[in-house]
Amino acid sequence: MKHIGWWRERARSGLTVIELVMVCVIIGIVAGIAIPKFDINRYRADAAGRLLRVLLQEARQNAITRQSNVIVSFDFTNQRLRIVQDYNNNDTINVTDQIQYRKLDEGAHFSKPSWAGINGTVPTASVVGAGLLTVSGMTSVIFQRDGSSSSDLEIYVTMRDAEPRDYRGVLVTRSTGRNDWYKWNGTTWLRMSQ
């Protein structure tokens, strides 16, 4: 008899389905509180800012390496860059020049912020610079063979929703062609590149 009683006690020591469901519900509630909210748009905006910076760095490097100017034009309609290797250095597009188009990341587009830009003034457009040129109908900057650019430049991109924290900017210095990308954190522009 004692043996049968022991067997019944052991069978009752397991968890019931209701207890398992309650444990799962409690774990779900704790996980919902503990895990911070994930905003994919900020990561996409970072990717758009980095891509823009990399494309400008490549254009500058190609100008130095190939010893021919590189024209970077901003196609606002199609949200892309037109990059032209200007082999004869005449600052126009010829049949012999190499042309490539690079689209911004999905959902990213050129857009000017309504607050102070990277240099402290409110930008008048999504691409701002004192020496910007128009090449074949597009706003352009030219990277020279010595690495410098034709203009100081500020470029702003954001995501579809245009949330303030999704704005990213790239600043190009005319004398060196060096560029850095920045992120708007809601109160100030943070420099993200070293």
C-alpha cells in the first residue's frame, strides 16, 4: 500500500497546463517591459548616412587615384547620386566619361531639416554649399585631382516618415574634400565619424 501512495504523490508533483500557461504569460510580460523598443528607421537612417559618406569618399579617392575630376550630382527626383569620372577634366559629361548611378538606401530621401543644420544655420535645401555647380541640370560638386572639392557642402537625408531623430547629414570640407557624417539626436548634431 505504501508503494501505491508514493506513486500517486509523485504523479501529482508535476506542473499542470494552467501553471505552464501562467509561467509563459509572466515571462511575456517581463520581456515586454525589459526589452527596449526597437526602431528600425533609425538604423536605416544610419545606413543611409554612412552610404552617402562612403560614396563621397570613393569619389574623392577616385579623383586622386585616377588623376581625373569626379562629378557627383544629386538626383532629387530619383533619390540617387550620379557619379561621373570626368576623364578630360572639363567639368561636363562627355560620351567617353564613365557614369554610374547609386541609389540611396530603401526609404531614404534627400530632405532639409527645419532647424539649424550642422554648421549652425537653417539650411535652405537638402544640399547646401556656396560653390555648388549645375551639371546637366543637376546640383553637383566636383572632386578635383588633388582631393579637394569645388564647394563646402552639407547634405541631409532622412527616412520616409521624416521623424526629427531620423535625419542624417554629411559635411564636406572644400579644401581637403574630407567628409564626416552626423546624426541628429533631437537637440544637436552628433559627429559619428572619426
